[in-house]
Amino acid sequence: EEIIHTLQFDNLKRRLAAWKEKGGEDLLEGLWLVATFQYPDLEFSKIKDQIQQIYYETWLEFKPEAVPLDQIKILNSVIFNKLKFSPNTKNFHSAGNSMLNVVLETKRGNPISLCCIYMLVAQKMKLPVYGVNLPRLFILTYKQGKNQFYINVFNKGLVFSKQDIDQYLNNLNQKPNDIFYQPCSHLDIIRRVLRNVIMAFEKTGEEDKEQEVRQLLEVLADEND
């Protein structure tokens, strides 16, 4: 079993490095790779089909001619009311909250995993929705030209403004920084997911797994760091 695990882990590191080399273009692939750390037999096609199904459910109710805020309300209605996705507040720090297959099965997740599902579906609907790296919270932004607002997926898609982010940062005694307002890269997203997994294994005392995920994070390290 140890030999098999070592081979699978080495293979995962190679796949993650290759994903980074390609510029991390496919967010779903990056999330799948993270999930294969815990579920090495997980097939990419399975989670791709599940995201496609959520897209289909959304497409049935979507109105391309609607204004952006109304389009977001439709997404919120499908994802949170019809499909019943919600925050996993009981086991917030569980590693499963960062494993996309688990989140798709249980419909419970942390801010970043729920945001990723929401964003993948929104982008399939051709909406300009992207991830934003806030301290202690991951959110989304709808950004097209000068039209920009923010979406708190962990709070059922609550829409808010730049002024609300200013207030949030002020409450945390954080100085405003452009990265807290603008879209981040897929690489940034997967790095943050891995940091969440590290924290989960720290809390459960699974040191071996924690150290291995740290190695995965090193594979994605920014050369400028």
C-alpha cells in the first residue's frame, strides 16, 4: 500500500506541475487534481459531468437578456434553493470541504469550494465572474468594463459593493490592496485550496498528509515568492 501511495503521490506532483506549466487554464482540472490526493481513483469525467448537470439546471432558467444582477439572482435561486448547496458550518475545517467530489456529493462546502462551483457554472453561462482573494474569505466578482460588483457565495450569493469590502478590511485592520478587489488567477485559487487542506490536516493531527500537501503547494509555488 505504501508503494502504491508513493507512486500515486509522485504522479500527482507531476500532473500538478504540468497543470501549472499550462498556466493553470482549466480550474476544474486543478480542483480534480487536489481531490485525487484523497481519492486517487476519482475520474475527471465524473466531476465534469456533475458540473455540466448544474449548468444544465441553470440553463433551463437562465435569461441571457436579463441585467447582470438579475442573472446572478437566477444562479442563486438554482444553486442555493433548487439544488440546495450550502456552507458546511458544522465541519468548517474538514478536508472534505476542499475536495470537489465530496462537495458535489454532499452539497456542503467552504467558501472557496462553493465559489469554484458557482464560478465554473457562471462562466459556462458566459458570465464574467471570477474569484477574489480576500483575507479569511474567498468571494467572487462580476466584472465587465466599469460594471463590477461582488458575490458572497458562502452567504447564499449575497451581492455587495466595493464599499462593503472597504468596511470588511477596516474591521480586520487590513490596508486596502488591489488583490482584495480584483480577479485572481486559477493558480492562486488552487494554492489557497491547498492551504485549506493543510490547515485541515493540522487540526486533525495527520502530520504525514499535512507534509505531503505542503509538497504539493511547493510544486505550485510562485517563482517570484
